[in-house]
Amino acid sequence: MGLFKDKSTFKKFTEKVTNVIVGNPNIDEEFYEELEESLVISDIGIETTDKIMDMLRKRINAKYLTKPEDIKRALADVIAEIVDKGDRNKLLSDYPLVILMIGINGGGKTTSIGKLANMFKERGHSVLLAAADTFRAAAADQLVEWGNRAGVRVIRHEEGTDPAAVIYDAVQSAKANDVDVLICDTAGRLQNKTNLMKELEKMDKIISREYPQASRETLIVLDSTTGKNAISQAKEFSEIADITGIVLTKLDGTARGGISITVTDEYDLPIKFIGVGEGIHDLKEFDPKEFAGGIFDE
């Protein structure tokens, strides 16, 4: 499919599952046990694995599947069904649109904002960025660099100032200039969850009060290379923000791809974008069938 530039993303998952399917001539309990184990080892959670196995058993029995290629295709279809959240996999298309980007530092948040800004810009939309992670000077500098690459303006304040003040100024600028999309960077200090929650609540109130006509998205950026830690991050951030979708980054490296299936299933969060490279165009809209097929190169 060409979705994943580097097959190491799902290499462990694909190899283990393929070996089980091809190496078992009989579709018996031993086959199902080995397949289940291979899913768990590939960073797919227990509950999600149980769901996958149940759905796969039913398909195999209903269609009398015995050929390895048919079973792999059935497994891909099951995975696609699990990660498919319908229209929720798509970003809102009502403008003006405000996107609040959340996630831990180092997870690819700033990079994803730059890529997303470029995507909107190339589609003919006006874009403005807000550097509301004011606790790290490097965060604003990085955002300005990506803004320059995408050709979009960035609202920033001095390091250590109130992040909500940046949001306020960005909203006023967006309104005054009829900007289609305002993308807001935020701090990712999960170790101080209480302060982070207060910051996000304050930002939310400002946007709701000053820009009630705007559509809203809150996207969590998760680094796929962190495996089960990404699932923990989804849980932690879900407790402090009303997340509407996931941006899954670094699917071009030695990622533990199974977490992408688990996190969208366990927390009912739709994946909206996946990062498949370092380039400015390497942010792709999520397609469940293409994603699942790409795992097995179907």
C-alpha cells in the first residue's frame, strides 16, 4: 500500500502473526492460543486481543477459512473494523476551526502542528499558530521554525508568561484576520497534572468565551515508539481534557505498532492522523482499511 515507508513499524507484529498463521496447518485451539500470544507480545492489550480473537474466530468459522492468506486478510479486516470510528476519524470541516494540541514533550507535538499547518495551507486555508507552551523557550522557537517552513504566522509571548494570554491574543488575531484554522500548542508536563489541567481549563474558557462561533478539536499526540507508555498517556490526558482524536507519530521507525490498535479501542478515541516520516508532507489522514492492510502489505 505504501502507507508505511519503513516496514519496521509493524515488523514484529507482522512477522509473529504471519509465522503463526503459516506455521499451523490446522485451525485448532493451539493455533488460536499461539495467535493470541503473538498479539499480546506485539503490544496489543489483553481486552483488545480478546476482542480481535473473538471476531476472527467467528469469521474463520463462518467462511470456513483455512488458507493463510485468507486468514491474514480476515485479521486485517477485523483490525480495520476495530479502529474504524466512522466520521470521527475525520477532522471537523466547519470553519473557523480551533485545534488544541496536547501531549507530552518529545512526542512529536510541535512537528505534527507544523505538518498539519502545511496541510491546511496547501488546501487553501488560512492558518495561525499559537505557541502556548511558554514554559520551554525551545518549544516556541521550534514552532516558529515550523511556521516559517509552512508559511504561517505564529503568536508567541515571552518564556514563562501565562499560556492563556497567548491563546487570548491568538484568538483575537484569528478573528480580526478571518483565519480559517487556529492551531494551539500546549505544555506537556504530565508530572504536574493539576497545574496542566488548570491551564487547559483556562484556555478552554477563553476560546469558548471569545470565539464561540469556532468549531473545536482537541487532539492528543502519541509517540508510537513508546509502546504501552502511549496508552498510559492517553489515559492520563483523557482525565484532564475532552479529547476528540489522536495524532499517532513516528510510525516510520522501530515503532510498536500494536499500541495504535489498543489505544483507539480501549479509550474509544479515533485516530485522525498518522505521522509516517520527518518531512513536512509526512502526516497522513487516517484510513482504517489502508492502515490495517498496510500492516500485512495487503
